Amino acid sequence: MPQIRILHTNDIHSHFDAYPKLATFLNEQSSRQPSVLVDIGDNMDRFHPITEATGGKANTSLLNMLRYDYVTFGNNEGITLDYQGLSQLYEEAEFPVLAANLFEENGDYPSWVKPYDVKNMGDVKVAFIGVTVFYQHFYSLLGWKIEDPYIMLEKYLPALKEEADVIVVLSHLGISDDEEMARRFPDVDVILGGHTHHVLPEGRRIGNTLICGAGKYGQYIGQVDLDYDQEVKSLTHSTAKLHKLERYRPDQQLTERIKEMEQVAENHLNKKVGRIEESLPVEWFAPSIFPDLLAKKLREWCQADIGMVNAGVLLDGLDKGDVTFGMLHRICPHPINPCRVTLTGEELREVVQQALHPDMENLRVKGLGFRGEVMGRMAFSEVRFDTESIKDGSVQVTDIYIGDKRLAAKEYVTVGTIDMFTFGRMYPSIIRAKEKKFFLPELLRDVLAHSFSNN
């Protein structure tokens, strides 16, 4: 009875310190049974200088070095790179990229994508099919067409059931969708998941489907072992486990290679963007020049009535003098895009009231594209407020003025801000807003770069 081993990683997010430990683990693996190594997406993250400088190609190079067999991609590959950047990301890949639900605008698969692949593992045929998160609007803005992953699974699974003995889905959809997939498609034997950074030490079973997830940042590598009985033509046993990579000594050769990449990235990012004649300090919890400037530039970029951004997106200030790409990346590493939102006066009042609350200023944010520490004070451009103090230390916003004109409750106003506020639960009025325009592929640091280049 042959045993098949699948090793899987997900959501490494350019934590390059994970790769040398991963190399040591892989070198110690037994090769007695047929095995395959796969990554489930968000392998890259533009917060890291190496990824930023190489457009993620350094990440692809490391996946080659570690001899990955298959990868799918997540939102950090798919929607933080422009069309050309994603098209070129896997040019040098020595592995198939599996994504059944991404297409060119004409409906064809990109040249670098396969929906699935069937691999002979010993005497067993194993089908691997990839699906990535269904961010339809964002992909459309970047020139791609993305389909509902469930529709694509419905299309391909019947044929895969005929062609293969075992079906494995590489899913960058998140744990809730993985569970729904298992309920909806009982022919899927294994779901290797990512996106929501879930940790499933022994997997999770729904019906006959084994759902797996290996956390984030290369904390773990997952291992799935499968026993397939040729006589009864079915899996007889499947297990999942996780290995903590911190227990493994870093591979010296790969460590040195990453140091070389860092030097190349530093040289690349050292290019001058522009020059500033006055220093731009930033304070997270008090008024400061730099966040106010960014709020102004967001208003202009988005062609909005007012600008609004939290000081915490700026991790540091800038001294007067030359400004480089590397400086902007260091102080603003987030994959966050400008966004214009249309609100009523009453909705804006609600947003401002929430933004000015001490709890919001001190909120520590994880995810949503944010790569900083804390929200910080909200900076505004071209708007002012009348407020009254409340006993709990917060304020009540009584009136809002744009220029000298008081904003009526039902009057509409456009806000140039950041897409982070359209996700999560921080600002319900922004999330509910029907009119939103996202500016892709520009990131906040691109707005700053454009501003300084024109000085």
C-alpha cells in the first residue's frame, strides 16, 4: 500500500528568515515515499525590501531553490502588483502555478497559469488544483478577470474525479470557505489552506475531506500523509501534522544567499525620488506635519473634497534633504492603496467621532494591509469640526465645516483616504458606502514619491 506525503507552506509574507530553516527541514526529510512540496500563496509581501526591490522575483527564486513542485498565489501577489508585475513574477519559475479562477480579460488563462495538474506519485495519480481569493473588483481594476472559485471547482472536479485517484485543492480562500468547500464538494480529499493564517495541528475533517492550514510567516510547515488502496480504489487513511520551523538550524548557504539579495535590494532602493527642504516629523498621538501632508496629498490624488489618514501609517518622519525609494519604503511599507469614498454629512460625522476616540487612536491593528503598530491620531485635510468634550475623555462632534460652509446631514462629501478603512469593522459607515473608488496599483508610498518628485 503506497504512502504519499505532501508538504505545504502558506502565508510566509516575505519573512525571509523562514527559508533557511525550511531548507534544513527539507534536507532532513526521508525520500522513501513519493512526496510533493507546495505553497498556498501570500509567499511574498511588499513590506520587505527584497520583495519590493525585485517585484517578488527573489521570492520566486527561493521557491526554485527549495524545489517547490506547485504554488498558487494569494492577494499579496495578485493585487499588490500591477498587471505587468504579476505577469512577470513567475517568469523564472521552475514549478507550475495553479490557479483555476484567474483569467485574462479575454477569458483565456494567462500563459503562466495552469488550472490544475495531475502528478503520478508512485502508482497513484494525484490531482492538484489551485484557487485564489475572489477579489473581483480589485483584479478587474488591474486588468484581470477572476471567477468565483466554487464555479471553477464545479467545472473541473468531475473530470479530475475520472482522471485522478486523489484530489488536492490548494486554496487561498480562508478557513470558512475551505469548510464550505468540503461540505459542497465531498470528492475533494484534501484542502491545503491559507489566507486566514489558520493553524490546524492535526487538520480538521468535514466528511471525508481533510482540511489543513500551517499558520503564517513560516512558523510551520505542514505535512499530510495519505494511504491509498489500489484494490478498493480509495484512500484508507490520511493524517495531518505541523512541524515548528524554529526548531531547525538555518541553512548557511541559503542564509548567505539572502544576505546577497538584501545588498542588491538596498542598492536598488537607494535611488533618489526627490528632495525636501524642511524635515517632516511624525507623531502618532499628537498633531504633526507629515500625517497632515499625507492627508492633503490623498485628497489631491483621489480628487476628493477632504483628506483623511491615520498617523500610524507613517512609521517615522523624514529629515530634510534627498529622499530615496528605500526611505519611503521603510517609513510606509504597507500594501495599502488610496481610495475615494462618498459619504453623507451624518456618516462623516459618525466616522470622525469614532476616529477621534482615544480607543481608536490606541488601537493595535493586524492585517488589512497594515504593517505598522498602532492606528494613531487621524489627520484631516480641508475640513474642520466643532466638538464638545464628554466625560469618558472622548468628544462629541457637533458640526463639520468644509471651508467656511457647514456640512448638512444629508449632503454628500467625498473623502480621499486609504482602502484599509473599507475592510474590517473600524468604520461601518465607510464599509457600507455604496460609492467607493480604489486607486490601483499605486500604494501610499507612491503618492508620497509623486509628491516629493514634484517639489
